[in-house]
Amino acid sequence: MARRPLIAVYMEASRPFGVIYTGVTSFLPARIGQHKEAAVRSFTQEYGLDRLVWFETHELITVAIQREKNIKKYPRQWKVNLIEADNRFWDDLYPSLFL
């Protein structure tokens, strides 16, 4: 069975109201798994960002990349509001990817 792509823009955090990282990927479960394993030296590893707190799926990677760029331009409070609109307690959404 071929793996179904899950193109997404996502935000990770270290804890509620902690450091926020915004990224884009063509397969969200694998990307978040890489962050959780901290196998590669990266921003997310350095700041302990292993909690998937928000994501938005897209049909096309080009659209997702543009959305990521737009989100990165917004101030922090706008991102906090976006997270809390669907995830008030900043729960780790990673397990929900496998339901």
C-alpha cells in the first residue's frame, strides 16, 4: 500500500506559550516523528520543540509553502490565537495523525 501524502503547514511548541516553530512538509507524520526523535541538529531540537500544536492540510505543496510564508510574517500573538482557536490547551496533536 502506497503512503498517502499529508501535505501540511504546522506549528510545534515546547510547551504552552513557549517557543513556536512554523514549518511545511509533504508528509506530516514522518516530519513530526523526525522532530520528536531529534535525530538531526535543528532549531526544533535546540529548543525542545516536540509538541505538534497546530496543523493545516493542503492538496498542493506550493499552496502549503505560500501559507507557511504568510504565517511566518504574522506577529506571535496572531499565531497563538490561531493555535488556541482549535487547541486551547496546546495539547500534542501528533497522536491524532494516526486515528
